[in-house]
Amino acid sequence: MSASVRREDADVVLLLHVQPGARESAFAGLHGEALKLRLAAPALEGRANRELIRYLAEAFAVPLASVLLLNGESSRHKRVRIIAPRAWPPALAAWQ
């Protein structure tokens, strides 16, 4: 585990650097101490945050309500909690 991926009991907390406006949503390595996540949504009217939650819910096989944006709502730097993930994205296998 690194500072960008932390387990807290059955949950996972991610430190993210997001890049809105990408062609597709996908993990893209590291950006400093944070995981870089490209989002296929503009940083406009909350669209990028909605795509962030949708993408992470799908990647970790949890309902949308199990993805909590802890801080960084209007920033590229975000901290997100995944409650009881049922799957682990292949792009994050090194942090499992």
C-alpha cells in the first residue's frame, strides 16, 4: 500500500489527482503521491464528480452510494472512500 491507496477496515481510501475532459475515464499512473485518474467529463456543473463516482463504483463493483467524496469537491485533488469494495481494478493491482 502507498499513501495514495489506504485500507481502513473493509473500506479503501484513495488519494486522487483527477484530469477532467479526457477521452475516456481510466487510471493513468501516479501524479506525485496521488493516483492519477482521467475522467471523460468536463469540470462543469459537477459532471466530473458524477463521472468520478460512477467510474469508481463500476471499477470496485459497488453501488454509487458506496463511493464517498471525502474532500476536494471543487479541486483536482480528491480523497474518496470506497465502502466494502467487491472487486479490485486491474490498474490498481499493485496496491491490493
